[in-house]
Amino acid sequence: MSDNDKPFVARLFPALMLFCLLTGVWSFAIIQAWPWDKDTAWKPGVRLPVMCANGEVCSKEYAQIAKGIEDKQITALKPKEPNGELNDGEVWLRWTTVSGKPWEFESAMSSWYFETAVRYNVKDGKLEVVQYRHYDAKLFYYAMIAAFFTTAGIFLRRLRR
């Protein structure tokens, strides 16, 4: 069967599969290239891993940490494990301890549609933000636009033959 005899969907299927693949590739590339904000102000809603009164690592919003220390709900600002992950309702919180960098901890709060990462230090019992990065589902739209133009470019290039 020649290409002209194939149904429209059969001719369109390879382009759709290529578009899906390129959307994933562009999403990964954009996430890796997404810039870190050097603003040293804490953003609202950022959750960090801390040691709670029960001896377990728990997740608290930055705005609640000072009150938690006063109320003795938080015993330490540094988690006991150097790396870890915990589920706090609808979000996942991952943290790692870093050495040889200008920051001591990297914490990432994520759900199915966003990720907020913060790099910070604990100095003299205070939290100091070093870098901050946030991206959400809007990034996926950028990837779809890039994938569309890439797919169109590939198929226009094939027409030149």
C-alpha cells in the first residue's frame, strides 16, 4: 500500500508520536535550564523539613517555623537524616544535604503540577535562603509549543527531498 492509499489517521500517527516524544524531551530540557532566583527573601508557602517534638522529621511552612520553635513543637531546624522524602498531604517534600556549595540544604516541594525548590543555610539558629526556583504546568505549554515547531520543522525538511 502506498502512502497515498493510507487513511489520514495512519499518515498522521507518526507525527503525533514524534510530537509526544519531543514534548517530553523539551519538558526535560526546559526544567534543567529553568533559572534559579537569587532573591534572598523567603517566598510564601515554602515548606521545609524540621525535627518535630515527637522526634520525627516533619514539614512546616517557613512562616510557621518561628512560632513552632516558641511553642516547642519544633526541636531542631536540621533534619536528622541527611537525605529524605516525606508526604505532607497533597505535596511531597524531598531534601538533601550538600557539601562544597554556598548552601547547606536543598529542599524541593512538589505535586503533580508544580515544583518549588529552595537552597538554604542554617546559621546561628536562623534559616537563610540562597536560591529559589519554582515552575508549574505552564512550563509544559512552553514545551508543547517548542515540540510543535520542532515537529513542523522536521516534516517541512522532509518535503524538501
